Amino acid sequence: MQEAFVRFHRAGHDLTAPDARPLLFVIARNIRNDRWKAAGRESRRHIAEDIHDLDAGPRALASEERRADERLIGRQNLAAAAAVIRALPPRTREAFLLNRFENQTYRQIAQRLGVSVSMVEKHIAEALRQLKKSTED
């Protein structure tokens, strides 16, 4: 969020303007997307390194084997978690994503969704229950 405010300020926007809040959200989303893209490039770079290591011979492959396995397991876990999140009821999914990926407080989420803070707690708890259940299966 700090980076979004810095970019907003550097661009000369006025925080009291009526379009300030939506503009900040767009800036924050763009920052998040840039970071996701960078993470994807980093992941592809690691895959390319793993392929290069295959050509380096058995000794190099053995030393990198565990790291490559851990990355694959991490990717599989991430894909499984994404599937669970996509399968959540819409309100539960939205509350969970706002909290975990947009760092909004329960109170902010409650105001945005037009529900009580207690309801937001229930939505987040249900999302976490579903994620935990998927790891036990």
C-alpha cells in the first residue's frame, strides 16, 4: 500500500479528489500484478536453470534434485490451494481474497461487503477450514 501511495503522490494526484480511492486501488492492483509477473519470470528462470542442470551431469543434478522437488511440490500445493479458493462461495472467496491478498482488515471488508465484522470472521474461518481440509485429504 505504501508504494501505491508513493506512486499516487509522485504522479501529482490529490488525495482529497473524488476519484482518489478508485485510482489508489488501480495503482495497488497494478503493483500486485507487476509483482506476480516478476515472480512468474523468476519461476521460469528457475525452470530454465533446472533444465540447464540436466546437461551439467549427474553430480550437478543430484545437488539440485531436492530444490527442484521442493519447488514442484510448492507449485502443486499452490495450484491445489487456488482450486479450493475458486470453489468457495462467492462472498467467502471475496472476503478471504480481500483479507489475504489486499491486506484489508475485517472491518474494511465488512464495510465493503455490507455485512457485520462477525460475518467476515465466519467467511474467513470457513475459507481457512476448506483450505485445511484440502491439505488433509
